[in-house]
Amino acid sequence: SQQGEEDPQALSIQEGENATMNCSYKTSINNLQWYRQNSGRGLVHLILIRSNEREKHSGRLRVTLDTSKKSSSLLITASRAADTASYFCATDAITFGSGTQLTVLP
Amino acid sequence: NAGVTQTPKFQVLKTGQSMTLQCAQDMNHEYMSWYRQDPGMGLRLIHYSVGAGITDQGEVPNGYNVSRSTTEDFPLRLLSAAPSQTSVYFCASSYSGSGSSYNEQFFGPGTRLTVL
């Protein structure tokens, strides 16, 4: 079974809008990571948040972690067409969810 | 640095054939792992290694063997290919394994395997 599950499975927005993706997990973790996968490519690490952190920023990315609810969210602000990709959360970098397919329309 | 490299990029096998997927990294990472990615399933861990000479099973190890004789290489062997092993296979490496804060994983470009 998969530890992390992303929601929604698919998301379509206009360029310039914000995109929010959620991840829920089942057991306690040391850290949670978000990855991006462009079509036909390997995964690329975006950001890591430790279990004792609540929020982290990296450029246009903002990640939150709520360990009491066992959930995390990834916010991409001012989205661009180049952000079109699948986004995965991974708990302790071992167990990946099934991903959110983000499409940013120009 | 080349990062994580995988060969071949594409492979077609017949049921019952064996083959080895190659993975190498030049970042001196201790931790390496193999995943398979099926449509709508995300990535599932097949086998992993925390260092040379040490390997362990992941979520879906059946039908696959691994060995880790050097820090750089982590080949994945399919002993007798089955259609259920049709998938995209990714190799990854990181500075350290699960439980540490310093385990951003670096992924290879993947091997697309079809078993007829």
C-alpha cells in the first residue's frame, strides 16, 4: 500500500493562477518531500520538509506540513506553462503517492 | 558529474527471458534504490541498498534480484520476465537512506521495459 496519496489526481488551471496539491499519509514520518516529473522523464526533487517544520518556501513553492492531520500541501504561485507536470509526495523518500497531474494552460 | 545513469532506455523482452538493467551514479551516494512506475500507481520500491554489499527488499521485490558490489553500481536483474513486469523502471540515489534529513533522491531517466 502507498503511504502518500495526492489529491486531486488531476488539476487544470490558467497561467498566472495558483495551484494547490495535497498529500495525506498514514504513519509517522521523519520528513516529507515533493518531486516533479515531466512527461517521459525521471523525478526531480523540489523541496523537503522535516517533521518538526510546519512551513517551507522555495521560490514560487510553498509547502506546509501538519503532522497531527498527517497531511501536507504544495502551493505553486503564479503558475507557468512550464509547471505542467506530475507532482508526487514521498514520505521519508521511500514511499511515493500516485501523483497529481497539473496542467497549466497558456 | 553525470548524476544517475541508466541503460538501456528502452527494452523489449519475451516472456521467460532474463536481463539486467544497469544503474550507476558518480556522486558517491551510499543509498541506491530501484522503483517501478505503472500508470496511475505512482512509484513502488523494488529493492534498495544502504551501501556496498548491503541490499534489502522493498514493497514489490518478487521476480527481481539486485547486488551492490561497488558504491557506484546497482544493477537490477529480471530472472524470468513476465508481462506483469512491463513498466518504467527508475533508479535513484541519495546521500543517506530513510530516516535522515539529508535524503533528497536523485533519479535516473528511466528504462521503459515491455515484456511480450
